[in-house]
Amino acid sequence: MDDIYKNLAKHLDNLPAGFPPTDSGVELRILTRLFTPQEAEIAIGLSMMAEPASDIAKRLNMNETILSEMLESMSKKGLIFSRHKGGQDLYMAAQFVIGIWEYHVNDLDEELIKDFNEYLPHFMNEAWVKQKTKQLRVIPISKSITAEMNIMPYEQAEEIINRQSKIVVAPCICRKEHTRVGEGCSKLSEACLIFGSGAYYYEKNKLGRSISSDEALEILNKGQEGGLVLQPGNAQKPSNICLCCGCCCQILKNLKTLEEPAKAVCTNYYASVNGENCTACESCVERCQMDAITVEDMAYVNVDRCIGCGLCVVACDFEALSMIEKDEADRWIPPANTFKTYLNIARERGKI
Ligand code: SF4
Ligand code: SF4
Ligand code: SF4
């Protein structure tokens, strides 16, 4: 039976986002908690191409009716992804992060949280940090943007939201799991904005609620006011925007432990201090989720730690902080869409 989970782990590791193995085997423990052996067997048979149950049944040599029920139930449990297209239900593999883990936002227990927190730093170091294309990127909050900046529409959260025809807001699993074990912060609890086919999946599986773009803009505004970092999917047409805090967000929390987090983030900006205006008041220090600012006679930004979120700019009452665009050669141009993002990641990880 253990072989099934090892095979599933290998299968998940071969998907673009990866599921790197550990020496401790904690990742197998996680899979054993989430999948029955039969579900694991079926998950191994799915790829990143969405297919009808009939095609999958043929390939797996299974009865189509039984398999359809299994796929539907696995989709509800957040073990695979499904979408409705051309009048039929289609099923495909879900990646571990971002994917299976996030789909368990309503189904957490303390043991699972403990295992996940043991595994995530390994996942970050062995997958996320090593690949050039990250699953998420960081964009500056709107109040830190000025007319002089050469900002692209895909770098403006409001623009991204206004282009969507379907938006779902979901509870933030990072804050929820931290709260469950007594470590959560009090920041916005509904903080994941999901678009397109992901939004339909979230709505169908009761993982979030459908909202208008006006409400999404309100949530975005609350997030920015509350000091949350904007992390959209790493595509020009992103499938989500996450509003993240440095204390609970599994991505930011792990990036913060690095010497130079800026090198592990796709961002086009960094903060700069105008020493003449700086009063050394320190308001910006706490606002920075990456511990990038120190204050002596004035504030100093460590650009190797700055992820270009812009939060410090609005914390400064003395107009001493501003966002600077990176040089042309260092600018990050996100792939056109999410499919291309994952194609890039798969290539960078040597999986295709
Ligand atoms: S990535 Fe950000 S918004 Fe998404 S679940 Fe984690 S902290 Fe919450
Ligand atoms: S210094 Fe900190 S708060 Fe300011 S932009 Fe950089 S990471 Fe964000
Ligand atoms: S908030 Fe502004 S004035 Fe105060 S220390 Fe930071 S940069 Fe200087």
C-alpha cells in the first residue's frame, strides 16, 4: 500500500509545481492523510490536461460510471481539479501547492497542519526558490504607484480585477491554519481572490463565495490598508490575487528566512529612501513584511530583502519613501497566461 503513496508523490513531483521528496517522509504522511489508496491510484492516472471521465476510464481500464462518481467526489475533496466546458465535466490533476493544499481550506486538522508546516520549508527550498518562474509574483499596492512609473496593466491589482467576469473570494488558508493552532494574526480572513475556471471550481466545491468586482475592489482596498502584500498569479492574465501577511503566508514566511528574499521573488520594484525627508520615525519598519528596513540616523532599505510591495511607502508621513523600477535588464515580464507559467516552471525543473 505504501508504494501507492510513493508513486503518487513521484507523480505530484513530476507536475510543474513539484512535490520534492524528503528524508523524513513527511510528504508521504500528508498524502496518506488526504488520499485513500484508490483515490491515490486514480490521481496518478491524471495529467495537467483536462479530460472527460470517459477518456480517463478507457486509459485506466475502469468502469466509466464508477470512475465518474469517484472523480466527482475527489474533486469535492480537493484532490483533483475539475471544470465544466463544452457541456461536459472535465477532470485533471491538481498540484500540491498551489492546489490540493489550498483546496483543503475547509478541511483542516491539527495533525495535517503540523505535517504541512514541517514540509513547506523543504518545498520552498527545493522547488519554489530554485525555479526562475515562481507561481506568484509581487506587485506594488496602488497608493505606492506614481504617474511617472512605467507600470504595466498586469502590475495593477485594480486593473486585473476589473478585467474579470467571474470572481470568488475564499478564506485565507494560511491565516486559518495558523489560527487553528493558536498562532494566527487578525488580518483579513477572506483574502484569496480567484478568477476564471478556478473561481467556478471554488464556488462549486463551496470553498469560497462569488462576489462582484466592486466587492473584490473593496476587499483589495481593505487588504492594502491593512498592510497585506499583493501576490497575483505569475501571469499577465493571472488566475488569482492573494493578499498576504508576512506572519502567516507560507510563501512570505519562508522567503523571510532567506538572506536575500528579493532574489527569490518575481518583482519589478524596490523601495528607496530620500534621506533629506526622513525623520527616522520608524513607522515604515513594522510595515515591512520582509524586515528590509533598518533605521539609524535615517531609514535604510536593504534591496536584497525588498520585494517591491510598496507597503512602506504609504506608512511614511514624510514622503521619504518611493518605489523605484528595476533596470530594463532586471525587469520581470510574466508569461502571458497561467498555462505558459506552468510550462516555464516545468521546463526549469527539468520535467519536460
Ligand atoms: S498565499 Fe496569502 S492570501 Fe493566499 S492563503 Fe496564503 S497568506 Fe492567504
Ligand atoms: S522595503 Fe519592505 S515594505 Fe517597502 S517595498 Fe520593500 S519589502 Fe515592501
Ligand atoms: S516612515 Fe518615513 S520618515 Fe519614518 S523612518 Fe521610515 S522613511 Fe523615515
